[in-house]
Amino acid sequence: MRRVATAGAVVLALLLSLAPDPGGAQPAQRKRAAPPAAAPAAPAEKPRAAEAAPTKKGDGKADNKKGDGKADNKKGDAKADNKKGDTKADKSAPVTVDADQLESLQKEGLIIFTGNVVAKQDNSTQHADRMEVYLDAGGDRIVRTISTGSVRIITKDCKMGTARRAEYYDAEQRVILIGNARVWQDDNVVTGERITIYLAEDRSVVEAGRQERVKAVFYPKKDDGKAEAKPTRAPGAPCS
């Protein structure tokens, strides 16, 4: 009986401990152990902006370089057939001679023109009182000419000259003015006893005489940026 009373006291005490508090106080709840705090998450990396590929200066213009489309139109093109100094006469051009009288010496291959002679070929002109024309062995081509008396010449590039005698050599494209020779172009003038003009080379040689030296007068171009406009001469047009 004693054991039963003891057991009943234990049960009663247990029930009393579980019974609600008459003052309304709630029985204290056992605190649960808080779970261990999680380690702070690493901050999320901001997405990197896409790196723009380096744009080189001039990208997109490789096919549009300055000057493209002009490779076939270089400065100076369209003038290749009209180079400065192209004064060589066209040997295939016909030679026309006007005179008061003509004498033909076929055995000697010589034709003599006299009286106000005017000879023209490829825009070059020669005036004289007498002109001797020497032909080759076949009589088909002019080899040289000798003009005397009031000689005056006008070359293809508008050089003008006077002398007492003029000799022309066709193979060398060479004209020799002899005796008080004078050549001028525009305002520039050279004088001497003998002047040799190389037509194909645009070159001249002036030689002095025994009593007079070579003289030349050249006028410098204006440097004020206001060059005098000169009319353009059409190809094949006579010199004014």
C-alpha cells in the first residue's frame, strides 16, 4: 500500500505541474535551440558589361579609303598623250609648199622653190625667198632642206625664229638658224650667230659670233597669284 501511495503521489505531482495556472499564465515552453546561423551569402557578382571590341579609327572605311574610285583617274591622266614638250613632228603628215616657181632636178634628187616660199607640215611653218629640198635615193622622203633670204620659222610649240639661213634635218628633227639668229616665245628672247633647235627634245643651243655674244631676255612669272589668263590654243590650231 505504501508503494501505491508513493506512485500515486508522483502521478499527482506530475498532473499538477501540467495543469493550467489559475492566473491565466501559460506554462513556460521549452526553448528550442536556434539553428546555427548560416554564413552570409557572398554578394552576387554584377554582370559585367559586354566589352566592346576596340574600334580602330577608320574601321568600316577599309573599302572606302580616301582616293578609292580614283585609281583609274590619277592626277595627270587624260594628259598622258599630251605631255609637255611633245613637239616632235608627225613625219606621216603631208608637206605642202607654195612658191612662185618650182624647179625639179630628178637626177640630183633636188627640188628648188623660189619666190615667197611657204612650207607647212604638222602645224610648223617656214617662210623664205628660196628653199632647196633634198630627197632620199628613192625620191620618196625629204632628207633635208636649206632655206635662204628672209627666213622665218614657226615651230609646232609656237617658237618663232628668224635668220639669214635655215637648215632642217628630218632624221634628227633638227633646225639650224644661221646669221643673226633670233628665237622667241611669248616675251622671252634669245639671239646669237647660230641657234640649233632640237624639235624632238624641246632643246635649243645658242652660239655666239665673232663680234657679238649670246643674249637672252627672260621675264619672270608674276608671283602675286594673279597669273594672266591666256587663251587656250586648240590642238592643231595655228600659233597667233
